[in-house]
Amino acid sequence: MQLRQGEDELQSGKVTIKEFTVKGKSSKEMLEKLEGTLYLTNYRLVMAREVPSGEPRVIFEFPLGALQNAETKGVFGKILNFEADLSQMHTAAKEKRPELKKGFAKFSVKIHDVQTWAGQLSKAIKDRREEM
């Protein structure tokens, strides 16, 4: 992932999407079990995956202002949940899937050190909103 001017990477890690829900309906065929790398910056949250051509492909990208409710889930706390405003999502998939153009989606992702991720994401969202 390429950083933009004035942008700093706060955290990154390998991730697997466990659940993706749009308007209360599970959308397994779209993203479930997809693996990649999740990047958190001081401006956005991006998931990308490597493709054979070598150039990472962005799966989704959200400005921090589009995110809310970052929390951990599960007995051992290995799942990170967050909600996102789809109208602010940047992805090529929006062109093929009209249901991704508006409303909110809930993401559940498996990621190492989920407690740190939940804390960092919550703080980044809060800090970004205070700057706006």
C-alpha cells in the first residue's frame, strides 16, 4: 500500500475476513474467508492482497470518518468487528454490486493481536473525528 502525503502507517497485519454483513444480510460470496493485509493509517483503513502480477490489489478502503464501533469478539478475543459506511468505501466491487453503494456494513476479521488493533482503530477513528 502506498502512503499519501502526510499519511503515517499506524499498524498493519495479515487478516482473514470471517464475516461481511450488508444491511443485516450475510454476504459470504463477496468477501468471506478472503485473506490479505490490513493497513491502518492516520487517515484510512485499507485491505489489500497480493496478486500474481506482484502489484497489491485493494479489496476495500475507508476513510476513518466512515468507520465506527471497533471492538473485539469471541471467548479468546481473536475477532475484530467494525462497522463502515459503504457510501464512503473505495473499491472496484461497487460498480458490479449496487448493494455496496450505500448503507452500513459490518466486518468481522481475524487478525493477530486483536486487542491492540481494536484500541488503535478506535483511537484513530476518534482522533480523526476530532480533527474534522
